[in-house]
Amino acid sequence: MDNSLKRLVVLISGNGTNLQAILDAIANSVLAVRVVLVVSNHKTAYGLQRAASAGVPTLYFPLKPYRDAGRSREDYDADLATQIGNYEPDLVVLAGWMHVFSPVFLDRFPHRVINLHPALPNTFSGTEAIQRAYAAYRKGEIATSGCMVHYAVPEVDTGQVITQEIVPFKADDTLETYEARMHEAEHQVIVAAIRNVLA
């Protein structure tokens, strides 16, 4: 194993298709990096299986036990930052991770946490962004949406943009066809952003 490669920790909450795009880019020599850990806050996230299939260590780290014990989000963020810090990442990639981190986490990895979001800057922050954009298109309010990768900050989806891609709507789009194109664009921008940041 090449220890000179930059080290990535990838955080996911679901299917892990963006993680797969990163793993495929590594396998195809598009990215010269190592994924040293994949973290999920959901035990059943399929992305954990994708990581295991690629021989990448995984960590299941749920928030619920902290809530049940009356502990704070900052406690959770601090403990997760410690776990991730043990892997000495050059970059922490939030690829479909559904928690907003506090400064307690982000300050451990200054300017080294990036987030993928399926909307353009200053539009459709937060969850259900693709669905909300599609609804706005159907009402004639917008003609395009897109996706971006930005540096993570404590405010939702507002950090400095690293890369973005416009994904126009087509007249015959259903939500499903638009989502599929958006995910294809996401897979490209996440790889491009990692390359840009680590360059």
C-alpha cells in the first residue's frame, strides 16, 4: 500500500453512490488517494457494504445513544472527531452525510472538511433539495438547478464553493429522470473537488 497517498475519510448516511464514485475513480487512477475510513450514522447504510467490498475500514457511529443519554451534539461531534483523527485524514468528505457539524468537529480539521450538496450556491439548502428544485421547475420558477461541493461550515450548505455543475431540466423530466442526471453530476463534481482541494 502506497503510504505517500493523501488520506481520505468519507462520511455517508445512505446508499453510498458518491462513495462508489470516489472508489471507482481511485481504481481507475483518476484519483491518487486512499480512503482510509468510511463512517456512517446508519447501521443499514449500503455504503458500508460498498466500503467493506473495497477493503476499506468502516465505522458505525450513531447519534441516538448520545441523545438517549442526554448528551449534546457537541459531545457527539467531539467523539467522532477523535475517532476520525486517529486515521490522520488529509481530507474529510461528507458524501451524503445527513448531519450538520458544529465547530467542535470542524475546528479539528480546519479547511479539510468538504460537503457535497445537490443544489447550486444559495439555493435549496438543507434536505430534499432535488425534490424542492424539481417542484420549483414545475411551477415555472427556475429552469436549471445543479450540485456543488463546498467547504463545510456550521451553517447549512453555505461554505466556500470548490466546484459546481449546472444540471438543466428537460421538458419531459420526471423527478426520477432528473434525480438520475443530478446523481451523475454529483459523482463528477465530488471527484473533481477532491482532486482540486488536494492539488
